[in-house]
Amino acid sequence: MDKARGLTLVLIAALLGACSTGGTNGTQTGGPITVLAASSLQAALNAAGELYSAGHPGGSVTFGFDASSALRTKIEQGAPADLFVSADVTTAAKLVSDGFAIGPPQPFAGNRLAIVVPRANPAHVATPADLARSGVRLVAAGEGVPITSYVAQLIDQLAKIPGYPAGYAARVGDNVISREDNVAAVVAKVALGEGDAGIVYGTDALASSELTEIPLPADLNVSVTYAAVVLNGASAPDAARAFLAWLTSAAGKAVLARFGFVASR
């Protein structure tokens, strides 16, 4: 009887030990992953990745940052990655519809738009109306980059404000002197004084001491939504889902909030 009871206790202990290694910190969901993410998330996700890895042994996160549109192209061309994080829902949804990712896209953070000028503001841009003034040099993102779509919505709304110049949207477009590959490049050019103004994300404006933000009418700003999808070619899909789940948890949201991101709408 004693031997039988002893054997039972050993079996129970073994089962408990097996169960203790099967949680979210275990090897099933804690492996290393590669995340391709929008450039505007770089500082926030680097910080999030460090915190996540510290709490999940073996769960290291490697990031690659660029414009969402450029990353989508890389994924379509076979770039290895587990998770794609886009500055919009549309780009992520396109990967799902084309068979490169598992849907639906999961929104996890929000942002806003901001008009920025060099700290010295040599062109004396004071209001959004000044973006249409002759001689003001604007730096913008290229076609297909998510912020380009957001900016088009904002300019259309600004054009409807009483008192703004006729043909406002066209005038703003005529003042664009360069189109960059991503938002980070827009921020850099404006900060260096290679342009008089640009429209970037609010988090970019907060992060740079070289830029001054020009206020937008509060009721006209465009809502920005970030979304993520696990890729069909992922080598560690469960680990990618675990990281995304953490990113949408209270701990992940707290990291994003430190960098100015808000809840998705």
C-alpha cells in the first residue's frame, strides 16, 4: 500500500511539473520571432520588445522597420517574418486577402496627425492655411505609404474651412518638394531644414526636440489606426500571437502610451 501511494505521488508530481512548463512562458509560445513594423512605431516597439523578452525567457523579438507599404512588398517577395504591424488596417488586410497573412487584422493602437516645422520655423508657418502659401516647401511621404492617405483626408477637411484659400488642396500639393519612403524620412528632412513643413504622426512630433508642432483644429484631425497580422509563412506563429496578445494587454498598452500612442478606435 505504501509503495502504491508513493508511486501515485511521483506520478502526480510529474504531471504537475509538465503542466507548469506549458503556460504562456513555455517553449510553445516563447520562441524568438521576427516582426516587420511601420517606422513610426520604432521607438515604442523596441521598448516593448525589450520588456517582453525580459519577462518571457527565450521570447526574443527582432524588428525590421520601414513604411508599411514597403514592408508589404518585402513580405510578398518572400521576406521571412512572423508578424506584420502596419500603420493602417488596409495594408494588413491586403496581405490577408492575397493569402500572405492570417486575418482578420487586429487593431491595437491609435495615433493622430501633426503639422511640424523646423524649430526655428524660417517660413513662419503659423496655421494649416499657411501650407498653401506660395514658397512654402513641404516634405511628404510617397504614394502607397499609409500616412499619405491619412494626410489626403486631413487636407480635404481643412479645405472646407471658411476663409481658407480657394483651391487649398491643389496649392498644398503644388508646394510638395519631395516625397519620402516613410514617415521617419519626412521627420528627418524637416528637422534638418530641408523643408519648411511636413505632416507626420503626433508621436513623431512629441519625440523630436528639433520640431515645432503647428496646432490643428481639434475637430478635424484624422484618426490613425495600427493593425497587426500573423503571417502565413511564420516560423513561430504561436509565439507571434503571444507577443501580439501581450502588446494588447495592459502592460503592452502602457509601453505604447509612454510614446504617445492611444487606444485604437
